[in-house]
Amino acid sequence: MVVLGHPDYYPRFGFERASTHGLTCQWEGVPDEAFMVLILVTDAMEGVSGVMEYGDEFSEAVQAGNRTRASSRRGSATQLKR
């Protein structure tokens, strides 16, 4: 089970950094400590590594969020210049 979440919250449920299991996130800029995995079947993960790819719905949401954050940063900068 893979999550992209708060590093102080998910470890209490057994999640750990995905990178320790050779897994990376498809999106650039994701903090290593926020990309976590909970291994439910240890044997199933033996020899598994690579890039975790989320479904299209999640990718679209991330892209929309990035556009919103970029837009709000530009807006804030514009407001500060006035």
C-alpha cells in the first residue's frame, strides 16, 4: 500500500519511506519522507523496485493542484509589488 502523505502521521500505522524498498514516485519534487509504503505481504515485494505510477485521476489532480499553487504564487507576488 502506497501513500503520499504527512510524514508524522502515517508511520504510526507502519508506513515507511518507499525509497527504502527501491520505490520512487512518478512526480518530481515529492519529498522522500512523504512518499511511503506499507508492506502487507513481505514475500510479494522481494525483488520489486521502480517507479510507482498513480492512476490518471491522481495525476490530473496533482497537475491541477500545481497549476493552482503556481497561479496563487504569481498572484501573491503581484499583490506584493503594488
